[in-house]
Amino acid sequence: MDYKTQQQRFDDEKWYDSVKAGDDKCGTYEFCSQCRKEEEYPCARAAHRFKGGFIRIATVRRWS
């Protein structure tokens, strides 16, 4: 499934959950800890990072 399709599903789910709860549910899901709201398809990408456990690590190379 591509990010666009997955994002639409998340948006539908968030809307339903928000209406049911009477409150905006954005930021309350397990994968939201990985969210970068400025990205295109933020929920889909956050879920992908959350499931994959990706961690970005910087390294420094020293040339002798």
C-alpha cells in the first residue's frame, strides 16, 4: 500500500475516532511519537517508521 492510500485510511479513522470522542485524536495514536507533521502523508510515514523501528544515527569520519 502506498503512503497516499494509507494516509487516507488514517485520516478516515482519525475523523471517526474524533467524532466519537468529541475531541481531536490527532497525536494520540501509538505511532504518533514518530510523527513529523511537516511531511507529506505524516501518519503513514510515522506508522512506517514506528513499525520498522528506524533510528537515524549520525557518524563522523576522520580522514588520516
